[in-house]
Amino acid sequence: MSGTDLTYQYPRPSFPPPVSYGALRLPSRYLLSPLAGFTNLSFRRVVRQIGGVGLATTDLISAAALVHLNEKTERLIETHAEDSPFAVQIFGHDAQQMIDAAQMLTERGVDTIDINMGCPVQRVAGQGAGAGMMCNRDGTLSLVQRVVEAVRIPVTVKMRLGWDDKQLTAPQFAREFEQIGVAAIAIHGRTRAQGFSGVVNLEGIRKVVEAVERVPVIGNGDVRTIADASRMLTTTGCAGVSIGRGALANPWIFRQLSQWEETGSWDPPGGFDDRLDLLTRQFGYLEDQWGDRALTRFRKMAHWYLKSMRVPATLRQAVQMAPTREAFYRALQDVVEAGPTTGHRTGILPDMHIPVPAGPVDHW
Ligand SMILES: Cc1cc2nc3c(=O)[nH]c(=O)nc-3n(C[C@H](O)[C@H](O)[C@H](O)COP(=O)(O)O)c2cc1C
């Protein structure tokens, strides 16, 4: 099945104007959502090479860690010429620390800073950072305003619909953020209490879009296909769409979406060989950054590649658990020889099931 066959099944919205964060014009309206543990430089580079990405963001990084920069944090904010435009996402509850972190990032040439107001993890939200910021209107507005005023680059906010069903405060926050100079708002259409359960609430996102006058609202949640993106754009009226888990399953999604917007049709995602090529390229970039330590850091990502390549579980495990670089490449050779369990090497592979993190406060 080619993407072209799907062209007429989904309405092509009348696309809104290109997305700009202040003076920063994004090359497309399809953004890579931050995914802690996955959206590192090596992944951002391969996704960018495929094309169609409007903006990519780092994993969330604590403002405190940025102020006392160690090697791990340094690696998290490392970037590359092809990783542009580039956002760093910060979290914290101490305004001065957030300002210091934002100023340091500005000096390093980061294009835009995103404040995390969506992280449901107790360790973050319990301290009043992440989704916890949604429980403290005045403190949050003051913190965000101080960060906006402290730097000359665009500052954006990523939040959920609210803490729980009874406190759907995102529209109110969005309106106030616009007034204090926030450049864009990304909204994951779930509450903190929902974690990753249920389906994304598009009506909830629409209310955020309606609450603001001109800042772009980026809709987020459960977008895996052109049909999902079409629904997100038409139902909510959002200016852009950000994609997290869907990009792990299909790193071609940004290019597909951009093709769809430009021409109405799109190429299929890469097959077995293309994914293998991506996997080895990404591992190479990770090795450039981490040397021997790349092997363990790549395990989670290898899982996604090999699952989407339909590799049998035993071979997957051999790659993921390889103790040395040599064992890793030997195990990959076995993968190449075995081929996919379903589908074939060069054509479209069957869709993979995308799991969700189990509970509201769980990390994957
Ligand atoms: C493993 C994992 C890590 C995540 N890390 C972050 C993060 O660091 N910062 C953030 O704002 N959101 C984070 N999220 C939330 C995603 O950015 C996104 O809002 C959510 O997954 C819904 O979008 P999706 O359905 O396209 O994945 C994470 C989600 C997952 C599953």
C-alpha cells in the first residue's frame, strides 16, 4: 500500500500560516516532542536527515543540573549543524535557577527554550515543577514571566490540559502566558491524572487554541499517522503538531506529513533495510558522543528499531544485551540474515503496536 492510496481518505485541512516562535520561523509545523531517554542528539540527527522536522527539543533537563553542568547534562544539550532549529526543555521550581539556566542556554546559541509544565512524574511534579506548576497559578505566571524577560530568545511552554478533570486550567494559563510574552504553547491533550491512559482529548486542545489570540498552539498526543494529524489540525485548529512516540515507531512521519501538506500524497515509511541503516547510523552518532558507553545507552532505542523491523525476540535481545561492540555487530549480522518475521525486507512492514507507560507517574 503506498501513501498515495490514502490521499483522498482524509480531509486536507486548509493549512494555517507557517509557524513562527517570535522571530524564529519554523521550517515545518511538524515538531518532535521531547521524550526523555530517546530524543538525544543521535536520534534527532537521523530524524532530521530524513526531513520534514520543524523543531526538535531535548529531553527535559533540570535547571539545577544546567547550572552545575556535569558531563551528562553537557551531552544532553550538545547539538550539531543539522540539528536546527533546536530547543532545550528545562524544568524546575526555583525561578532564579530557571533564569540562570535559560541565560546560559541563550549564550550557547540555543534557538528557543521550552518550559516543562507537563511531566507527571512524582519526583518532578511533587516539587511543584513539571505538571505541578499547573497547581500554582500565581507562582507559575511569575516564574515564566521572569524567564521570558531574562532572555532574548523565544520561550515556550509545554503543558497538559490540567492537573485532573476537575481542574482543566490549560486555556486560562494559555491566555495569561500569551499576555506575558510566551512565544508558543504546546499542549498534550491529557490531564496529569490521566498519565498516558485513555485517548487524547482534542476538544480540550481546541479550547486552548480558542483561548489565545495569536501565539501558535501546538497540538500533541497520539499522532501516529497522517489521518491522526489531519484530525488534530482540523478538530483543534492548532498551528502545528508535535509527535513523540509516533516518531519512534516511524521516524519518517515528519517527512510524510510535510509531503502531505505540500502535495497531498506521501512516500511510505522505510522498510527493514532502511531501518537497519538508521539504527547503525544512530548508534554511530551515539558512539561519537559516548564511546564505549554508547552500547548501554542505545538499548532502549534498539528495542524500538528492532520491534519496528519485526525482528524475533531472541535476536532482539541479543542486540540489546550485547556486552561489547563486536557482539553488537555480530548480533546485528544475525538480524540481517534472519530478516523480518512478518513483511519483507524492502516493502512496508506491518504496523507495530505502541505501548504506553503504565501508570500516571510511571516513566517508561
Ligand atoms: C518515554 C517518554 C518520555 C517523555 N519525556 C518527556 C519530556 O522529557 N518532556 C516532555 O515535555 N514530555 C515528555 N513526554 C511526553 C511527550 O512529549 C508527549 O507529550 C506525549 O508522549 C504525548 O505525545 P505522543 O502521543 O506523540 O507520544 C514523554 C513521553 C514518554 C512516553
